[in-house]
Amino acid sequence: MALSVEALKQRGDILGQLPRDPAPIRVLLVDPERATRQGLGLRLAADPEVELVGLCASGPEALRLLRQHPIDVIFLDVEISGMDGFQVLREAGSERTGAIIFVTATATHALKAFEVHALDYLLKPIEDERFTRVLARAKEHVRGERIQVLARQLVGLLGMTSGAALAAPSLVPPPSAPHYLERLVLKEVGRVAFLPVGEVDWMEAEDYYVQVHSEGRTHLLRQSLRELEGRLDPHQFVRIHRSTIVNAHRVREMRPLFHGEYQVILRDGTCLKLSRSYRQRVDVLLGRARSRA
């Protein structure tokens, strides 16, 4: 169906409301050490894509800045005065903190960091190459989030206009199907191996690594469970616990325990716990898995 001149003008007005120039990545740095604040602050300030919103040393000061300014990325030490980094995140709320990158001297809090969906975890002393990779990943993450927001705004704005002609598929192409991981790259001593994801039985978080269990063997991946989960097909893999993901096609049975929790038994006899908070999602997924069997 051809669009009328009026419809084209209306659509042009809508598209004109969307920003065209990329906005800077707004970053907040929170660290109790002056040397770290100065060193990382100089690196961030030198990046033309970054707007350094603030440098602070304490929890209350970080919370004040988070409430005053929109933040895309926060570099946050756990051990800060007034309140620790996790308290700052709880008080501020996820909608204000953006992508979280913990910066700390030990790996003690790594698992807890990924439980609050941290994007990455930097250990001091911070190597330049490592910091550059993490910052690049954070910027890519922010850009992806912004694209999703703009897409939702565009769909909403188009939905507010009148006339069926505005739904013309030639101007609003359908989103492409997501591309999920088909195999895992395993870097082992002296070689690089590839493991098809269909052969994975289950996965578990191990500090800031992921242990991948497949046919009685265990492999180690250097990435967070949250990051890996986002790249897996949600129709095949599901998180049953904050530290556990299972392949639904490997589940043999589920046995009720107490308080809404279940025991998940895999085909090889492995027994895992299904937390109550993940019960509804697993029910839906296992229903789909059975229907495909």
C-alpha cells in the first residue's frame, strides 16, 4: 500500500525526533585511592567518547552523584567509606547505575559482583590493555542499550500515528532474528578446542569464571555466567539458580523439595537445585522442550 504525502510528512516528523549524533558515554568513577582516581580519571578524560561525570572516594558521595546525574557506566570499588559498593548499588537502584564495573584489589567479591549483574571486574594494579578492553566493552554495551531504547521509542511513536499505511513493512523492516552461540571456544594448555553448545549439560559460576560440564568432563571459561547466558538460546538454556544454567534437553526429571524449591535431575544423574525465584521461567521452558521432543 502506497503512503500518502501526509503520512510521509508525519513519519518524517517522527524520525526527526530521534537523536542523530551519538551522545557521550557518561562515566562515574568511585575509588578510595587518590592514585587510582587520578590514573583512571586521566584515561577516561582522554577518551573523546567519554564524559567523566565525577570522581569520588566515598559511598555517600557516589550515591549523591548517582541521584543527580544520569550515568551510563560506573567504575566502583567495593571497599569505600560510608557504605560499601554493594550498598551504593542497592540504595541507588539499577535504573541509575548503568553498566557496573567493579575495581578492587582482590577477587574476594567477584562472585557477588556478578550476582548483581556487573559487566566486568578489574583487579588492581590495572593493566592498560585490560582497562582499554573493559572500557571498549562497556561502550559497546551502552550503545546496544541505547539502540534498543531508540527502537522502542520509534515503535511507540509510530504506534501513536493514525492510518494503517504507517505500518508499511518497506519502511519498518522486521527485526532480524537473534544469533545465539553455536559452540564454545575452550582455551586449554597447548590447544584451542570447540564444544558445540548442544553437548553442554550444565554450567555454574566459579568466581569470575564459568565451569562448563559436558559428558562427564569439566571445562573452564573466563567470562561471567551472566554474559554467557545472554548469548545462549533461551529456548534451550535456562538459569535455575543464581549460579547455575542447565540445558533443558538434558533434564530428566524434577522432584519437589521445600518452600517451592525443586531438585533438577539430569540424564547423567547430576542433581541440581532449582531456586523458587526461577520456578516459573523453568516451567515454561521445560514445557517447550517437551513439546519439541
